[in-house]
Amino acid sequence: MNFKEYGDNNKDTIMLLHGGGLSWWNYREEAEKLKNSYHIILPILDGHSESDRSFTSIEDNAQEIVEYITNNYNGHISFIGGLSLGGQILLEILSRKEDICDYAIVESALAIPMKATYKMIRPTFSMSYGLISKKWFSQMQFKSLKIREDLFSEYYRDTCKISKEDMIAFMEANSKYEIKDSLQNAEAKVVVAVGDKERPIMKKSANKIHQMINGSRLLILPNYYHGDFSINHPQEYVDMINELVVDRNKEAEGKKITDIEVNIENTGLPLKHKNRDNSKSLDER
């Protein structure tokens, strides 16, 4: 697995896992904003542009990252964030090594297998893959993803570099992934984020993850679509990281995650939160 790095590696380390079909630039602005305060690692997931191997599974990607952190950071870093496919890999990481990080943000991660979608991926992409290199088709796909316009050139460049087999492989993995029971042992303070404009199954997934992870918080972002938070609102994402990765001395003085919630509200983020202990199931919208 290849990695992009920002900042001083003597500082607290943050790792950010991009979404499927994207690449490290998913979190480039966050890295630029955080690099003076943290050491930032942006892995390039297998099978994506600039990666060093084909995509095999979510589990294999998670294991690669666990081994990387074990070998380079004594098995522990401050924070891991992940979007969509990256969020699923993050869930797998947390289920494999419960003490791998202090804080995490799981954004828009599917946790309910979609069997019908899985069956359609290979035949659909076998027929349509050739269109990906057509700029008009890429622009149409890009617009449907609601990613901000200044990222189109990178999106187009990198999707053209993804092989048909890799694209099918990570999309199939995304559609069939199931969270593991061991996820409930995760020791990190986890925020589960989902946009209220996302599909009902994504909101159900967020609620399922929230219920599984002890002490987690569920954030429903009003008027946000899939991936909106980290891709289109990098400053808000950075504000949340800065609130979560609290100073060790403050934590030693008894700072609790409920205190952090108040601070997040003060950043101006339009978020609804639910603690695990009093959460309710999400409405389908």
C-alpha cells in the first residue's frame, strides 16, 4: 500500500482513508489544514490510482493498515477517519485491533449487505466500463456524486486509471461487507456521521454501527449527501478532528466526550447528535 504524508512525524498521527473510486485527494485539504499541528497519513487504497496492488478485499486492506501502524507507530495512533469504502475499512481495523487509535470518525459507511446490488455490479460494469474514459459520462457521474466542481480533473484522471476488475472488486466488497461482532470491543471514541440526504440504508447502517460501538455518537448532518462532510466541507471536518483529538492534559483532568459535544456545537456545525445510551432508530427519509 502506498501512502502520502504531511507534517512532522514527531507529532500526533492522523490517518484518513478515502472513499471508493477516489484517492488521497479526498482528504488533501484536511491534510493541508492540519499539517502544522499533526502528522497526516493518507493511504491509497488497493486498486485505486497510484496504488501498488490490485484490490482484493476490505479485510486485506484493513490488515495492511493494521500492520503498517504496528510496524511504524507501535500499534497506536491518535485518530483514524474513513469515508464510505474507507469507513468500512476503518470498521474492520477497529474490529481487528481495538486499541489502534484514540478517536475515529466513520463517515457514510455501509454496514447492511445489499445482495441485489451485489449481483448487478459485475454485469452492469462489464457493459458500461468503457464509458468511464468518456469525459461527458464522467462529468455526469461526477455531478451525481455531488462532489465540488474543482475536484473534477482529479476525479476524471483517477477513475480512468482504475481497471475494470478493480472497480468491480471494490464495489462488490462495498455492497456485501458485514461488520464483525468484535467491533463492539473498540476502545476508540467513535463518531458515526451520516448525511440526512443519504439513502435510507445508509442511515440504517449508521444507526447499526452506532449501536454496535460502545460509547459512540451518531451525527446526522442536515442537508448533507454521501461524502459531503469530508469532501465538500473540509474546514468543518478539521474542526471536528481538533475537537476530538483533545490535549492529553485536559483528558487527564477528566475531560469527557460529552464535554466535547458542547464544543462541537460551538464550531457552527449543523449537527444533530445522539449518544448511544439514549439513541433511537433513524427515520427512513
